[in-house]
Amino acid sequence: GQNIDQPTEMTATEGAIVQINCTYQTSGFNGLFWYQQHAGEAPTFLSYNVLDGLEEKGRFSSFLSRSKGYSYLLLKELQMKDSASYLCADMDSNYQLIWGAGTKLIIKP
Amino acid sequence: GAVVSQHPSWVICKSGTSVKIECRSLDFQATTMFWYRQFPKQSLMLMATSNEGSKATYEQGVEKDKFLINHASLTLSTLTVTSAHPEDSSFYICSASIGGAISDGYTFGSGTRLTVV
């Protein structure tokens, strides 16, 4: 079966660091995506990992461990505008995206 | 960057009527367009995949006669919700692959919030 798990909601403080975890189980694997979605808006692309390791892109970094079926999104120097849902999605052997339910991140001053 | 223009952004319609949602790729050719539906606080759910010039592939449980998809050109795909009912009220989003590399990700339209009264 195919399954994506990520926490439903997380809270963090402005200026701090937060790590959002995602575990996946799929038939075949062609990469792991992270998207940001503000309420009432469409998702926007953040990152793509297909090899193990950490990919850094400004304040956002994404990590992948294929053997563990595990990824995380790391957000540094949190800003209020980072309050959003963060969606984890993996691409299966048919190149179809399987989406997690998203993690709602609440940033407090 | 690659842009998918989706409209309308929101629409309210009466039960029993039909609503058409358009997605246009503005600066690239979208051979494949994905149509999603998202209920409040839930994940994106793929409804169908449309390929230019061919019939759409629908996911299990999605009625193809109710959700009509047309992808007549490389820059335009449409979703028509026919005989809409209140349970069809949802956020509908289209998405397309930007280019040849998977790492480029997928770009989304801005979404259409449909309310059926």
C-alpha cells in the first residue's frame, strides 16, 4: 500500500527552528517533494529530494533517508509569514504524486 | 517562472447547474494536467489526469460523467462539474509539470473554491 504520514499540527516561535517530519511507504520511489500551502491558496514548490542527504535552500532545508522511508523539512529563522501547511508528497513508480495530509505550522511571536 | 492561470477563483452556483473551471499554462506547454480536489483540513486528492488530445484518466471513485475534463490544447485544460450538488463544494486545483526534469516540481493553479447552494 501507499501511505504518507506527517504530524497534523506544530507550533513554533518566531525566530526559532522547526523540523517537520514525514514518513512514507510506497510501491517504487521517484523522489520526495515538499510544498507550502497558505490557507485558501494553491501549494507552492519548496524542495525535491531523490538522493539521501540534506538539501539546503536558504532558510529551508530538506532531508531524505530512502532506507528509512523518512524525510524532514527544516525551517530556520522562522517568520510569521511561514505560518502555513506543509505538504509532503512522494512520487511513486508511476510518477504519480502521493500526498500527505499536511502539517499546519503555527508561528507565535 | 512557469505559471498556470486558473479561473474562476471562486464560484457560487445553484444545485443542479454546471460549472466550468479553466486552467491555462501561460509560458510553457502542459502536456499533462492534474486535477485535484481538497476538502477543508484534508490532503490534496487526485481526481484525474488529463493528457492533451486524449481522454482523461480518472481515479477510482471519481465519476467521469460528472466531472468532465477536456484538454484540447497544450495550454488549456478544463474541468466541468455537471449537475453540481452541495457535496461537490470544495477547493479544486489544477497542476502541471513544469518541464522535463522531475526536480523542477509541479506548478499549481491558484485554485477554485466552489460553493454549491
